[in-house]
Amino acid sequence: MNKPSRSFWLSARGMAALGLIVAASYFLLVEHRDHLLAFLPYVILLACPFMHLFMHHGHGDHGTASKEKDKHGSGGPHAH
């Protein structure tokens, strides 16, 4: 009964939106390249705390895997 719906991005409006986004991004990067390159060191410094939080999945989980490994045995070649 229900016709399977196509993705918005594959429709005519979606393609027009993608074209507009690509064109706006191109002109934004071309016209403001100097500003973006001057801001790049700060972006790298700001990325460090976010990478720490997201790669460690928040604080409080440090060492959880090693504690479970010790509980269940290492499973390595020297395990007895």
C-alpha cells in the first residue's frame, strides 16, 4: 500500500540543496582561506580535549579493560 519513500537527498530538492551547500562552501573557503588558516592552530588545540573525552568515552573508565582481563585471565600464551 505505502510506496517506499526515497531519500530526501536523492530528490530534486535534495540535489538542489546539495548544489547550494557545495557552492556556498566553495566560496566560503575561497574567500576566507586566510582567516581559516590563521585559526587552524587554535582548532588543533581545541580538538585535543574533545578527542580525549570522546576517545576515552568520558572519565571514570580508565583501566576497566585491564581489570576485567586480570579477573578473567590474560588469555595470552603464558597463561597457566
